[in-house]
Amino acid sequence: MHLYKKILNICFILTLLLLASCNNEAQIPAKIVSFEEAFQFKKKIYLDERVKLKSIQSLHADTNGNLLLFDLFSNQVVLVDKDGRLIKNITPESCHPGHNWKPKAANFNDKGQILIITSTGEIYWFSSLGECIVRSASTNNSPGGHLTFDDRGDFYFRPLIPIETYVQRSDSLGKLRMKFKVENSLPTYTGFAGIAPIASDGQNIWIPLTHFDGFYVYSKEGKKLKTVKYASPSFKSPQKDLSTRDTDKLIKNIGEISSLVSFLKTKSGAVSIYIHRHNLLNNRDKQIGISIFDEYQNNMRYILTDERGSFIGNNGNNLFYTSFIPTKVDTAQCKKCGTNTTMGLNEYQLR
């Protein structure tokens, strides 16, 4: 009997240790690799000469490989096929003629339909070919450049507001289901992260934060499930009490802080991209930090690179894209492009 009690006590202690280890938020150490070790170059995509973009804020792909390009600076959402040929320059003219079009976020749902939310929170749905389906209600908030869907068809985004960081969840027509606060004492709109990436695996919501390299995972109901932090070389966060929210001081010292550029959910985990401005003086060619998290192996590879085009999208098969301006050699090789091509995309595969 005494031995039986001892075994029970040992089991109880082991259970407590297991629970403690499950709640541990220790940083995952990085294996430092080269850009070539992590990414295999696949091909170049030359965009149709009719596509005139100033930049690309976000890029999404549907199941057919069509690409949805969102350019914040020129107020454009452009749909092209997998070879860069123009399908549609998406506008609301067919359902709201004369509208002052200022899109703020765009993405495909799982049926290939396109949701676009404007800077004033207006909701527009388009077909997979870019034809207007319906103009719906307003979300009453402007998204921070990105939106994502769960497996029920609800969409989520992080509003750009100056005092808090939270996630807004709405049904397909924009009816607010709930809002939940993200455990982040630094709001997105502080100057060192002007975007608000958010991703989903259908079941849970993945949210990168601005004051550490890593992300939170929340349930659809707003419950925080876990925190994943990386021990990334060169990553620098604000050296201060985060709860004070001294935004002016943060903006003043932005050159000493790593700034989030984009966050991409992959089939095997996630990729975070930061710009390390503190390397400008001493290591000018190594400003981009790329953290590649493998969810199944629970490990992380880290790259400090001179690759100037940051990754802006993936298609679910671990393919990534960087933008580039075609050279004379490029346009000569691309017979269909003509000489007026202004932008192309490099396609990579995650090794």
C-alpha cells in the first residue's frame, strides 16, 4: 500500500511538471542557415504590361494559382493568372459606380471569391474572375492591410488603431460576431509596424507581434492557446516597459528596433520577415531577418540576408514571392511582356 501511494505521488509530481512545461514560453533557438539553404528559386513571373503597380502590399493565391495583388499606394487590387497575365483590375464600378475606391485589405476565401475591405470599412465581394457580386455593410473599422478566413467563412482582421491591439471577427456579410483583445501592450500603429499581419489555418488564428520575434495562436473564440517565441540573432525589441506605450519615443528610436515586414502561414509552420534598421551603419547588406518556424519539428531556422525584396505571399504549397523591376535582359527573355513591363515576381520554394 505504501509503495502504491509512492507511485501515485510520483505520477502527480510528473503531471505537474508536464503541465508546467506545456505553459513554458521559452524561446526556440535558431539554426542559422544561408538563403540558398532555405529557399530554392523556381521561376520568374513577368507581370502583364497593363499592370501598373507602385508596390505590392500583399499577395494571395487561389487553388488555381491565380494571384491577387494589393497595391496600397495606387489604390489597386489586381488579379493575374499564374503566368502574370492580367485577368482583372478589380474596381467596384459594376456595383457602386463612381465610388472613391480606397481598398485596405483583400483576400480569397476557400471558394475562390474575393473579399475587399476599404479604408472606411466598406465590404465588397467579387467573383473569382473579379466581377462584383455584392456591396455589403460596413465593418466600421479599417483593417491593417491584411485579412484572413476561418473554415466557417468568417473573416478576421486587426484594425489600425493607436491605443490597443485587437482582432475583429465578422461573418461573410460583415456582421460583427466578436472582438477580442490580443495580449500586446504595443499597438500596431506605433511607427515600427505600420501593417497588421494575421493568418489562419482554418481552425485557429495566428498573430505575429511587434515586440518579439514570434507569434500568438488564438482560437476562433478569442482564447489564447499558445505563444511561440524565437531566439533570433539580430532581432531587437524596445528596451523599455512595454505597458507605458510611449509612442513618440518609440518612433524617435525606430532605427534601433527590428520592424515587422510580413508574416506568412505555411503548411508546415510560419515565416516571419523583419527589417533590422540597426544594421544600416555596421552591416548594411544584412538588414532582412527571416525566421522559418517548423510547427511539426518545433524548430526554427534563421537567415540574415541582403535579399532586398521581402517575401509578400505564399500559395499554401510553401511557394513565396519577392517583387523585382525587370531589367533589359528580363524583358528580352519575356517575349509576351513587351518593353513596358514595370514589375515581376520571383517564385521560391521553401526547402
